[in-house]
Amino acid sequence: PGLALLLRAQRLAAAAGHPGAEAVGRLAESGIEALYAQEPALVPMAARRAGSLLLKEPTGSGRRCPPERADDSAGCGGSGKDGGRAAAGLEAASVGSGARFEPWLVGGEVSRVDCGSPEGFRRALEFIARRVPVVMEHLDVMPRTSGWTLDYLREHTTEWPGLNVLRSSGSDNRYLYYVGDQADRDMSAFRDAPRQASQDLRMSFGSFLRAAREDPSGRYYLQAPLVLREAREDGTVEEVWSKGIDGTLRADCDRDLDRERLSAIEVAGRFGHWSRSQLFVGPSETLSPIHYDQYDNLFSQVAGVKSFLLFDPRAAEGLYPFPLAHPYDEYAMVDLQNVDERAFPRARSALESRGAVVVLEPGESLYIPTHWWHHVQGGAARGAWSISVNFWYSIYRVLHEAPHPLPLHLELELARHAELLLADLCGSAHVGRLAALLREDADDQDGEGRSDVVSLPTRNFLLYRLARLLGAGEVRSFVHEYFPPERFDRGAVLAALQGPARSGREGVAATAAG
């Protein structure tokens, strides 16, 4: 309780913002630091997960980075002259082309850079160094993929039945990864969560094509690794290639690969190593609803087109991520096709005109920074197919060498680590209650939290570390942005992604499929 009072005094002093209050804040901070130095047991064992940002020591006073927009090209030299449309009329154009999201979400377009010259590539690296999305024309890091067609892929794939294929459960062709078990966390709170969109299948490429062509709705979407690359302790990388491709297709991926450009991208973004590449093959009108990945992603379009709507990591405030204990972790609970502003009251204020769109054509590559939200729609003509390849870069190095102040993507990761700590303390079923107590603490209210002696030490530790990393004056806003009550309301969570248009027959079908 005494530590809680010191933490409250520190936050109140930061909010007051005058010289006398600053002195009180420094005094409270000194007392807090002394207590943690004298009593190591005050640090919960669960906080000592490998790579936990909660234990990172900042290099200066706590503060937050300002938000970045996906359409912000300030200082990077990107412009519409590099092939992008002007922002004027963009909203109408994107909606008119059948975009599957509410029109008021759009505020601009992702910048484009022509990488056909060294100067153009240098400008693209400036975007990547800032971790801002950018479309790169004529990047050509894997030039042999330009000749890939469905027939070519069929000719050079094997009958190995282990390729990952998603099958949509409804006629709207939505595809989400459902991960029911995670070894690093308690998943019991939502073990019975229904599948809302698709099923995971394993089959050969030939079987996938036959199934997709025989289905009049074209509800099959292949998303299969081409190569997995694991970094060894001696600095070398072990590559494991898919058994589903033959030597010719492997040579296409490896021969003439522009490793110099890939290395330059890795260095500019301070990425971890290139950890995997994946093949995406799907019919027209596929939709991967808004989500983020814990990888930096270089996404290249080979055939057909893909449309993207992107948001910065702090848009989580209006997107309401699923709880970490849910099989749809890393997806948003908000359905961008049918935004339910009653269920998610901050959605419009946080998201309106915040998103940036781009249509990716064959031969173009899109850099999607780690933890940036993206809503991806296939845009090939009816009956046509989309083929894409990507490069994912590991973030483990970034976690261990995290800069300060924490960049936007690491702030979202920090929220994940805080949520994992709450789940480790009392189990995933109780995270919602602990989050409510944490909001109460951050609001400096006296309530149930003072009598909860089991969770109080962990909540104190979280408030202490957030103040150290973000600044005492930012703790309240951080807690309210990432731990709103709607995220942990069981009814809201289980109803998420059904939406008004899917609450009837298709919603029931999706539930039955789970």
C-alpha cells in the first residue's frame, strides 16, 4: 500500500505540471526506486520472461514517441510523382472499387518510391529507417517470380500434402488464423471461442487447385511457407525449404536473389534476420481482416492485385485487439466492414481518416512495419488469381536491443507483455478484472483494488515500469488505450467479427464450423 501511494503521488505530480509538483514527483520517484532496490522480491517472477520490455532500463526520462501515419511522407521524399494517386478523391475511388471497409476510415494513400535507380532505393530506405509503410516499384529482389503463373506453380510443386490452406466457412471469403494453443501462455479463458471465418487444412498444391476450382465460391486460400531460416548462435543461418516445391521453384527463389538489397533493407530498418518467406495464392475477393504481425514484412505482388488498408500500431485504441488468450490474438475485434460504434465506442474517434490505402500491382513491393495493422483484400478480376511472396524479418533482436523512447511497434509489444504478466499472475480468465483494477489505479481512484492484496504487488510493478518507460504523466493514457473494458468483456469478445451482416445464417455456420 505504501508503494501504491508513492506511485500515485508520482502520477499526480506529473499531471500537475508546475515546479513544486515536479519536486514532489522526483521525491516520490526516489522513494520508489529505493524500495525496488532494497526488495528484489517486489519484482514478480512472471515479469522475468526472456525479452520482456517491462525490465528494459530507459536511457533517460520516460516518454512516448508521437504517432506516425501510414500516409505520412515527411522527410522521406515520397510523392505522388512516383506513381501514387493524389489523396483527393481517394476515399471515393477506394470505395467505388469494392473495398470491404467503411469509407470514413480512409485518410490518404501509402507513399510510393521508384527503386529503379540507386537514388530511388535510397529514398525507400529512409521510409524503412523510420518504420513507415512504403510501396517500392521496380525493387526486383526476387526477379524470377515474375514468371510465376498457376500452371507454372502446379508444374513445379510436389504431391507433398503438407501445404497450409485456409477454407472460408462462408460466402464472404474471409480468412483468419485460429491458434487454439500457445505454449507460452494460459489460453483457458477462450478455449471454447468459435471459429468466425475459416478452417485450416493441409494438402498438396495440386489438391488445393482442384478443390478451389471445383468450389463455385472459390473459398480456398493457400498461405504456405517456402523457406524457414533459423539463426544459429555462431551467426550462420540454417535454411529449411518446403517439401512442397521442386528444385526449379527453389532455384527461382534463390537464384538471382538480390541479397545486397535485402541486406540494405535489413540494416536500414535495424531488423532481425530474414526468418521466412511465404507463398500466397488465392482467388479474387479474398479478405484477411485487420490484424498485425510480429514481423517486419516485405510483401511482393506477383500476379493479380492486393488492396491494403493500414493503420499505425497506436490505432489499437480504436481497433480493440482480441485478448492474448483468444485464438484470434493479433486480430482486431472491430469489423471494418460493419463498425459497431455501440460495442466499440472509441472506434470512430480513434480511426476516422487515420487509415492509408494502397493497391499493389504485379512487380510492386510493400513494406509493412512490424505491429502495423493491415486489412488485405484480393482484387483480381472474377475468376482470376492473386499470387504473392513475402519476406518476414524476426523481431527478437529488436526486443533485446530496444531503443528508448520505445517506438510505436514496441509500445504495442509492451502492452502485450503487461497483459501476459496479468495472465501469469491469476490466469487468463481474470485478466479483465485485473485490467479494471489497473485502470482504477491509473485513475487514482480508491476502490476494490486497495483490498486485492494478491494482485496489488503486480499492479504496482506495472505502474512503476510504465512510469519509468513512458513517463508518469503517460501511464493513465497508456492503460486506457490498451486495456479498455470492451477488450475483456466475454460477450463482446465472443460476438466480435460476426457483425450485423453475419449475425444470421453465416454467423451460425461459422460458429458450427468451430
